Amino acid sequence: MCGITGYIGERPAVETALNNLKRLEYRGYDSAGVAFPNCSRVQVVRAIGKIVNLEQALQGKESVARVAIAHTRWATHGRPSEANAHPHTDCTGRLAVVHNGIIENYAELRRELIALGHRFTSETDTEVLAHLIEECRKAEAERGHEGIEGMMEAVRAALRRVTGSYAIAVISQDAPDAVFVARKDSPLVIGLGEGENFLASDIPAVMRYTRRVVLLEDGDVAMIAPDRVILTDLHGETVVREPLEVTWDDAAAEKGGFPHFMLKEIHEGARTVRATLRGRLMENGTVALPGLPFTAEDWKRFKRVAIVGCGTAYHAGVVGKRLFEQLLRRPVETSIASEFRYSDPLVDAETLVVLISQSGETADTLAAMREAKAKGATTLAVVNVVGSTLARDADAVLLTQAGPEIGVASTKAYLAQLTALALLGLYLAQLKQEGEGLDLSSGAGSELFHSASALRELPALIEACLAKEAEIAALAESLAQHSSFFYLGRGYDYAAALEAALKLKEISYIHAEAYPAGEMKHGPLALVEPGVAVVGFCTQHSTNEKMVSNLKEVKAREATIIAVVREGDTVPDCADAVITVPVTLDALMPIVTMVPMQLLAYYVARARGCEIDQPRNLAKSVTVE
């Protein structure tokens, strides 16, 4: 996620804004920029890479400005470049905007503004905001509304035209003693000082100067001056928000009050899924993925699909394999990237190779992509980093919109990958329907295709799982001393078991394995004895009875049984503990069940005193083979 800071008061504004921006560097970014008044225009300075590069670019441009806004960009629309870095200005150069989020209807607005004579200089969705506010400001001036009043209404009027998510900050020479801010679906806070005020996309940025903050809510629009803050809704009605007194220390504040980045990122799961769905899932149940260049004719050419990834990304691919086969009735192979490259894979011009990676820099996955391309296959990257090597070099890209993930053990990125794969499966099913006349009103794929509402409900289901955090933490305390864990499931539940076992072993250092439940009697059952914990996933309609039988087999060997069941289902009588999860489609259960599994792994590791965010021997991005 991008970072925003701003300042207005008697301090050197540019220096203050940049110092605060540095406190958000943990969020990850690819470029940085700052805007401040300079004579009759707004001066904008931008640089690729770290804030230190921006500071170098500012040399010789020292300013006595007492107002400034600054930004670090995590690219979504447009590659990382100086032209695409924020802030963005209008045609006059008298107004500058920084923005976090995604403007979903930016293409429509851009066409409209170009027709009115506006000139665009970037590939971003954000630049639309600068020109739209400029246009609304002209309309306000014609009505006789100037200065702060005119700018405030211009911002509100522009945002009433916008579809999507945003946290924005605007400065203008038409109201040089104010900063204008607003939010919808992206965080923004105002730090309250004495004769000065601050703004930021996260609390840690302002804690050096103040502990009193106002947390903006969706639809809020504010004018910030050195001595006051005026807060309204999008229609100009006054809004009251009580200040919050922050009691965290600085280290905790950087993590949003959470003790670890991993726990913070688990709690960001619902927002991550919502962001990955945004603008892609249409009201009529269809999926729009405008970044993918495929046609119905392309789909006819693809006779098979190969899904490739490492670690968590591979586990997401195991879910994707079952989903794609269910929807598309095409052969789908899932491969570990390091094995794919050296296996002389059977891929050709009739194969679609889907490569999954959080960073887009995983060495084995990049090698797999090059091998697939060399054999003539079409490559599609499901990736979280827009400017990464994988995103640049693949034939097509589907971004997961998870934002930066700091904890080494992947959490929200996995949920985003599963969500993106569900969207991709539906999208390809639409191509199949168009190209082959497939009737998705019947057959194995119909349930998921006609249940787009189930995808929309996922964020709420994730939040329901998070509400049971205290129960899971208590369960983890009782399990922390177990010597070994088995995670068992069938179908989609087995796919989820793979990732659940990885989470535990990564951060708690407890031996953990995942097996298809029916395989236990073919050897692994010999390892079950007192002190072994078995987590059994029982969420699939067609296999629940068999799962219960499998759990009774391990219970007979005196294992501790933790059953994961859907709300309202009968609890297996052999279970020592139960984790209940909300009900959704079988194919989407891995998204829902993974949230309590991530929490369980986190709290077991915490009870054992392990280093959670940076577990031993592991790195976030594996860039060597």
C-alpha cells in the first residue's frame, strides 16, 4: 500500500512531510514525491526508488513553504517511473494531488476530460483526480465560490463522480493556507497539533509530533489549516469525529498497534480480498479482467493449463487446479516451480501456463516462465508487484492487490492469490461459454459461476473468522507443546491443509505435514501417538462422512483432534476441540478456513516464544535457486 503524509504549520513543511514519510517505508514502495507552493505554481519533485533519491532531487530546490504533501507509490496503474510517481498536477500547475487506492472509472473520466481539452502526462488513474478537481474548481469559480470554500466544494464535486477507493490530499494555489483530504476504503488520519496539523495514511507517521489523531471514515472530506480542521461529508454536511489519544509506543504503532506484522497482515485479509475483487466482479455475475488480452479464440487454442508456483503460491495453485478443472473441464497440472523447469515440461503453443508469485522475483518461478515461453506456451502471471520481473516478462498479468506484505510467512497474499484464481477461473469459463456455447446453467461449473454473490460475501466471512481470535489463541496455548501436527483433508480441504501445515512449521518450528485424509492408513498412521495433534478439515459436502471416519482412526491412536467444521454442521464426536467457520461454496472454503489456521499458527508460535515476522533460515523473496 502507498504512503501519504502532509504538513501545515510553522515548521519547514517539505522536511517535516518527508521525515514523516520515512516512517511509512516499511509498507514498501517504488517511487516517491512531494508537492509544495512555489510562487504562482505548485512545485512537484518526484524520484524513482527510495526517499533518499527524492531528497537528492530536492537539492537546490529548498523551500520556505509551510505546507506540503508527500507520497510513496506502490504501482498499480502504470509501471514504476518518475512520470507515474505522485503527486500529479492539473493543466495549470496550480493544484497537486496524492492518492492511495484505485479509481475504477478512470478510463471513462479520462476520455471525458481529454474531450474537454485536458492534457495527461502519466499512465495512472490518479491523474484523473487532478484534472477532475480542476474542472470542478472552474465551475465553482463561475458560481462565485473562491478560496477555501470553492476548493472544498470542488473536491467534493469531483469525488461524487468517482467510483473506487481513495485516500487523497490536495493542495492548491487557490487556497494556499489549506490542505484538502478525503477517504473511501483507504485509510487516512489527521494529526492534531498546536498551531500546526499533520496528515498521513497511517498513525506511525505523525507520532513523533502528536498523539491526538482523527481517524477519517468513508465519505469524509476535510479542510486542514494550521489552526483548525473542518470536516464534512461528500454533500457538504458537517461531520464530527472525536480525536483518538494514541497510547502505543512507536514500534507498536508502525504495526498499527499489533505486536507483529504477521498478525496485522492476517487482520488485513478482508480488505485484501475486497481490493482484489474491486472493479472485476460485475453486478450481473460476470468477471471483467481488462488487463488480460485473451479472446474466445485463444481459449479454443488452450487445450490444457499448467499452474506453477513455490511454497504458498504453489498451495494456491493446488486450489486453482481443482477449481479450473471443475469450471473448465480441461486438464490442469500443478507444478512446483523448481521441478517444472528441470522436468522438460510438456507445454506448447496450446498450453496456458499460470505462474503465481507474491514478489514476482522468485528465481525458480522466473526460470519456469522462461522455460514455458521457450516452448511456445502463453504465460500469465498472478502477481502482487506490478513492476516485478514476472509482471514485466509474462504475456499477461493479473495483479492480486494485496499491497506490501512484510511478514515472511505469507498470509494476506495467499488469500489474494486464491481470490484472483477464482476470478480467473470465472473469466476463462466466460471465454469457454462464448467460444464453445457452453451452458453454465448446468453441470459442475454452474454453482460457482452463478454464485458471484459468494465471492462478494468473502470479506464479511473473513471478518467473522477474525472475531473468534480469542478462542483460537486459547486453543493455541493448549497445543503449543505438541511435538508434531498432521493436517488432513479431502478435495479442497486437502489443498487448504497444505498451506495450514506450512504456516505452522514456518513460524513455530514444529514438525507439521499435510496429507489427503485417505492416505493416512497407507503409512503415515504409524507416526500417530500421544502428543501428536491432528487438524481435520471437514468442510466439503461430498466427503464429510469419510473425513469423520479418518479422524476416528487417528483418535484411536490417542492423537489430539482439532476439527474444522462449517457453522451448523454436526461436530465429530471424536474431536477434542472444534473450530467453526462460516459457510460458503466448497470451492471457496480454503479462503475462509485459512484465516483461523493463520491465527492458530501465529498464537502457537507466540506461546513458544518464536521469532514470528522473521523466522529462522527464511527470506521473504527467494531470489536464488
